[in-house]
Amino acid sequence: MASVSSRQDTNSTLKSFKDLGLDEWLANQCNAMGLLKPTPIQLNCIHPILAGEDCIGCAKTGSGKTAAFALPILQKLSEDPYGIFALILTPTRELAFQIAEQFNVLGKPINVRVTVITGGLDMMQQGLNLSVKPHIVISTPGRLADHLDSCDTFNLSKIRFLVLDEADRLIEDDFGAQLETIFKVLPKKRQTLLFSATMTKTLQELQEVALSKPFFWQQQSEVATVESLEQHYVLIPADVKDAYMMHILDKYSEAHPKSSIMIFTSTCKYAQILGMICEELGFNCVVLHSMITQKQRLAALAKFKSNQARILIATDVASRGLDIPTVDLIINHNVPNKPKNYVHRVGRTARAGRVGMAVTLVTQFDIKLVHAIEAFVNAKMTEYKTEEKEVLKILTEVAVARREAEIRLDEGDFGEKKEINKRKRIILEGKDPEEEKQNKKKRIKEKFKRKEHLKKKN
Ligand SMILES: Nc1ncnc2c1ncn2[C@@H]1O[C@H](COP(=O)(O)OP(=O)(O)OP(=O)(O)O)[C@@H](O)[C@H]1O
Ligand SMILES: [Mg+2]
């Protein structure tokens, strides 16, 4: 197994992008985008990547990890342009589009050709896009594995770079089989770059993905979240949670009418219901979760990014990597089960040195989870003051809006269509849906066993 090397750059304040070994055109492009000085992760990782090393980079949310891998890849591409030069894998579709945007802007002077391959969009068109040899392919693992299984019009055997952005999520979550399909067709000789804000626990597995001894850089910090983030909780009875959330939303929006707010909740259905309650109570919002079409997902995000809607209600599908600088409040409608999900959710605000606030709604059932989060982050949340009297005033209105939303969703068979489509797709692929379900269960079990095994080994 590869061992980990770590070097820290001590002379950080003096360096510019050019000093890191990047060509003038790229340094100028950074400046044009407002990136005047490299952030610590860029300062420490760009040079080793340019020197040909594999790299594991771990730095807080909003610290510029995307450019830390995009810049050296673009520089190498400009020296020897061909397609397909680099493959970037990310866990979510919206993140793939966002990374593509960064590559397109930074790589404009060399006319970089970027293609995004994600689920939910036309596979034929994607096949065509892949066949014309783009320089950079940015993809979610599932859809790329589907393409590899079903067509031979493109070839990944010559890629120079493989990037796993949000590497811990890709490795830990249910992407195992798809990654296996992809890794099988990649060349042994390549650079592997792994980035995330949270990957201490999976480090060992990540080192196994990198083929040669990786350069490892981790931002040193006592606290896992950023310093400019205020972190609060509100302790409330579970049955009046929605009313409290609406009260907080109301209070904050009134005090900060130009604010952008992200609300995270546990399930697609709940996200949809909260969206309907918000609309009913006069808040202009959009929802983002996996039970709406990809076109609707991208449209919702575009509306939120352009401030046409000030509130985005989402599941954890939006918790990783999304960079929307205007977001100043995160509301956790539920306490995330995994502490690291909390770090990513609240990391959607207070990015790149900006300030931001997170408010987590805590019920009597969540106390343990909150303690686990505080231990993981190494910081205490403080209480966010709410006014019970004001909550009481909207209690009935919110309860009625919720009941109506539930009825409307049930009448519309929310979620059923997606399940039917999924089964249809599996059948069209010549597979048995039930067998696939069992296989998935097996894979999860095996992954669990592997984890246990690793734990014991350590
Ligand atoms: N050197 C820089 N100077 C100023 N801003 C920068 C610099 N590098 C990146 N940024 C900006 O910082 C923001 C966050 O960058 P990015 O999305 O790459 O963060 P990240 O570390 O990947 O965060 P996450 O862990 O949430 O994915 C972006 O808007 C980006 O344009
Ligand atoms: Mg990122």
C-alpha cells in the first residue's frame, strides 16, 4: 500500500499562481476570475500535481479545492492536448455541471472541450459528446458506468488524470460497483487526485485508489467548519418543528431581505412538502431533490443562483460541493445522521472567507446526534433565540398548509412514477429488478464487511 507524504508550505503569503509553476495565460485567467492569490490548498497541491505526483488534498469547505486540481490539469492539457485527457468523478449531478463551468472558464484561452455525463439526461446525446473526444469528462459514476457497459464509441484508456472530487463520499457510499466498472478501463499509468473537506476516516481506502505514493496535504485546524460561520441550534418539540422553521425563515428574511437561504431536510417528500408550505405562506422558493426530473433540478438551481428565488429546499443531494456565494443562512430542518454531512451542509455558506450562519432544528430525539456533531466539528453550537408567541400565531396555518401539501402529494402518487421508471429501465437493460435489489443489498453488506475488516486492521 502507498504511504503518505506530507509537506507544508511555510512561505504561503508571498506566492502567486505564476510562482507555483502555472503558465502566464492560466495565471492571468485566475486573476480575471478574481482569484488573485492561491489559497492554502492551491498553494500546497498545485506544484506536486504539476510535478506528476498523485495527490490527496483535504481542506475545509469553500477553500478552493476545485481550482487546486483544475489548474494543473489545464496546464498539462495545454502542453499536450488530446481527448480524453482527464476524468473527473463527483457524487452529484449538479456538482458535475458546476465543475464543468469552472473548467470552461479557466480553460477558455485554450478552447478546452468539456463534457458532462450524468444521469437524468439524454444518453444518446452524451454518447455522441463522448465520441468526439472531449478533453475533460466530468461525470457521476452511475451514468459513466452505464455508457461503458453499453457502447464502445469512446475510450478512457489514455487519460492522464483521474480526479475524485468529494472522494470520501464516492468511496464510502454506494458507488462501489460503478467505480469498479470505471477503474477497470483506466490506464495504470495516470495521476490520481482525491479531494474533499472530510476524509480522515477513509484515508486508507483513498490511498489504495491512488496508484503510486500520493502526496498528502491536509489543512491543519482544530475545528472542522470554517471560522467565519456562526453555528446555532434551536431546541423544539418535534410536532411543531415546521412552524418554528417558518418562524425562523420569516424573522431572518425580514431582517435580511436580500439573503439567500438553503434549507436541508431528510427526504425528497419532506423537501417537497416544505416547499409547498413555504409557497402557501408566501415565500418564493425552489426545491432540489432526486424525485424531480434533472431538467427541473437544474432549473431550480439556476433560479436560486440568479436570486429569482431566495430559498432553496433540498435533501443532502445539495450538501456537497455546491458553490453559491450569496448563501448566508443554512437551516437544518433535520439533524444530519452523519456528523460529516453536517459539515458539508453548513459549508454551503461562509465560503471563501465570507460570513454565514447555520441554524439546526433540534428535537428531543436528536440530542445524541448533536453531541456527535459537536464532537466531530470540535465546536459548540449556541442557542438561536426564537419567539414562542410568534410561533403560536402561525401554528395552525402551518399545520393546515402541511396537511394540504400531504394530500396533494398523495393524490399525485409522489415518488411512485420514479420507482416505476427505475424498474422499467432495469428491465430494458435485460436485468431482473428483484435480482438487482438483492445484488444491491449484497453490495452494501460487502462494503460494510470491508469497513469492519479495515477497522479491525487499524
Ligand atoms: N485563490 C482564490 N482566491 C479567491 N477565491 C477563490 C480562490 N480559489 C477559489 N476561489 C473561490 O472560492 C469559492 C469556493 O471554491 P470551491 O468550490 O473550489 O471550494 P471547495 O474547497 O471545493 O469547497 P467544497 O468542499 O464545499 O466543495 C469559489 O467561488 C471559487 O471561485
Ligand atoms: Mg469542492
